[in-house]
Amino acid sequence: MPRLQEIHANLVDCFQEARDQGWLGEVAAIETTLAADAQKLEAMRDRAAQPSTVHLGMPDFRRDAGRSSTELEG
């Protein structure tokens, strides 16, 4: 995510330069890239906000405890 934020900041600088120079095609291309970048950053933030561990609980062995292998086959 830090690398994507760095790229975003660089794009903002490039966008401003393109506007200042009147490079309309470049402005349009950078706008498209900035929109895609914003979507990726949002998705990364959403993903980071989700819990990173999943509680699976403890297995319950009581149901099968004490049975022999022949009882399980039949």
C-alpha cells in the first residue's frame, strides 16, 4: 500500500504538470490512471480493515471417541 500511495502522489504531480503545459491527451490519460489507482487504494484499505484471523473453534472429538475401527466401518 505505501508503494501505491507513492505512485498516486507522483501521478498527482504529473497531472498538474500536464495541465500546466496544456497536454490535454496526457491529462486525460493521467485522470484515467488516477481513477484506477483510487479504486485500488480503496480496495486495499477495505481489505486491511477486515479481520486477518478466523476463529475456527475447537474440534469436537466426543462423537467419535471410544469407537473401534470395526464400528466405524459398519
